[in-house]
Amino acid sequence: MVFGRGDAHARVVFVGEQPGDIEDQKGLPFVGPAGHLLRRAVDEAGIDPAHIYITNAVKHFRFEMRGKRRLHKTPDRVHIEACRPWLVGEFALLHPEVVVPLGATAAKALLGPTFRVTQQRGRVLQWPATAQRPEDFPVEPAKLVATIHPSAVLRADDRDIAFDSLVADLRVVARVLR
Ligand code: URA
């Protein structure tokens, strides 16, 4: 299991998909290439890294063996549901001003299966009013801004454009925090 990490009084909570191979080995979220890219984007958007908490919708690394390599496998709905009590438990302790789901798995875990990151990214939504089950998140009204997963930037044909679009979404978060 890889749990969340960061400031208990975080102003921004980032929710990723699931730990990757490196995260699974280290027991910490977002410490591999996607994490480095996320931190660079946070910095460029002007969000104070001291005020963030980072977690994942699914707390374990799902993979298939290919030779000696462990290849990432996207979690299914059953994995998201199985890990939901952890996510709900984390939100019971955190009081963020902005929640940022990174990519489709996190967005679906928080907002339900019909949410489309590609269509709704970078928009300021109400949290937990827009949650799939708002009663699971009895928190002060806050905002939610969905964006793409940093791994999608790493996989993009044009990484610079994809990175800039991630930073643009995170600048929306920075503006909400002002
Ligand atoms: N990708 C994620 O979604 N989470 C991590 O912790 C690492 C990579």
C-alpha cells in the first residue's frame, strides 16, 4: 500500500491514479518520473509546494509481468471502489481549498464514471457538490480543478505543448488560491 503524503493543512490536494513501479518500491507517491514532472509543473504554475498533499485514487501498483519488467496496468472500477474508503478517510482529515484530480482514473473516482477530463479540464468546479457521492466528503465547500495526468505529458508526441497545458490548468488552481 502506498498512502498519500504532504502537508496535513494542505491548501491543494492532488489525486493521482495509482503508485507506479518506483513508488511501489519506495512506498511513497509520485517519486518517479511523473512525480518529478508534476513538481516542475507545480513550481512553474506558482503553487507553493509546502502547501500541497499528494495521494492516489488506488493505493497499490497494478501491473503485469513482461519478462522481468513490471508494466503498469490501468486500475479497473473494482480497484477504485476497493480503495475508496482510504480516499474518503484522507479527505476526512484534510481541508483543502482546491482538489486536483490528475487524469481519468482520479477524476472518475471523485466525480463519477461520466466525467471527461478532456472536456472539463481547467474549469473551476464546486467541491464536494460535484462529487459522485458528496455525502462521502463532509468537508467545507471548496473548488475542484481537473487536469491531465503527468504521465500523459511524458507519453505525448509534443511534450512541451502537453506540459504547458498542464501548467495552464495549474495556474487556474494558483488563481483560486490567491
Ligand atoms: N502515477 C500516479 O498516478 N501516482 C503515482 O504515485 C505515481 C505515478
